[in-house]
Amino acid sequence: MPSLTRPVRAARPPDDDRRADLERRVLGALEQLLAEGLPFTEIAVQRIAATARIARSTFYRYFPDKSRLLIRMAELATTELFGAAELWWRADHADEQAGVVAAMHAMIAGFREHRYLLLALSEVSAYDRDVGAYWRARVAMFIDLVRERLEADQRRGKVGAGLDPAATALVLTSMVERTIAVHFSTGAAVADAVLAEALGRSIWLTIYGDAPG
């Protein structure tokens, strides 16, 4: 019979909870180091692990290399960023420009929160094969979502017959991605709210500016 005086050991958190906690700590550590002005390629694994207060062996258990690290951190950082835009593209668009402007506000706010990491992602994706493949695939998924929505709206007669859904989806997605990246990388003297309004208006007019009726 178990001793009534033996202290009860705390249950270990599930593996998913432990991983989520570790990933949050690593994300915070990496963003802290990037915010200090260190290029991603020059940040040693040992320094990331020390800043996150984890053992180097633990780091490698979850992240085999720095490419996988950046990919996973980007997945965490862009969930809400993409989510706001994806939500609008799946909505009914009955609110005219207000909905897309709100989505741009959310995207810009999400980018600002993780700007150092996302700017590093943009840079590294240009020369790292794995990181580049991940980011191109993620953007391609979004382009497909936009294209499918434009095709559906065209079938319903909600957008002009002359609009090419595939080309327009590529243009709109690239415009938003590059505009926000340039906004944060160059320190452009435009307020976030003003940029959100301009992007939202541009998207709305491109889609519905020549809509029937």
C-alpha cells in the first residue's frame, strides 16, 4: 500500500506541451538576438540555446540544423499573419473595403511583432535551398487560395470577365508580401495604419473596380 505521507510527484507535461514551451523560448531567444543586430548566419547554435536557457543537446533534438530552426520559427510567427488574410479571402466580402483593410492591419501588426525573424527569413530564403523551398511553398498555398476565390467570384459574376484569376492572385500576393517587407526593411516613413489602408484599397479596386454592376 502506498505511503500516505509520500509527496505526490507532479505529473510531467505532455510531450506536445513541452515542445510548445521550448519552441516559444527558442523563438523569443532568436528574435532577441536578431533584434540586437546580429545576422542570422552569424548567430551560433550555442548562443541561441544559452539565451533560451536550454542545453545544446536539447536544441538539436528538436532542430537538426539552423535551416530547420528558421523554418519552424517562421511557421510559428506567420500563423496569425496569414490567418488574418486567409479569413478575409474566405469571407463574403459584403463589407466592401473595411474587411480587407482590417486584414491588412492584422498582417502588418503580425509582421511588426516578428519583424526581425521575418526579415531574416526573407534574406535566407534567397540562398538557402530548404528555407527557400519552404517559403515558396507557403506563399504558393496562399496564391492558390486567392486564385480559387477569384475563380469562384468570376463564376458568380462578382468580378469582371476580363480579370485573370491566376495572374491577379500572383500580383496581389506578391504586392502585399513585398510591400510589407520593404516597409520594415527600409524604415519607410509611412504609418502602419496608412499602409494598411493603401493596401486594402489597392486589393479591393483590383478585384472589384470593374465588377459588373
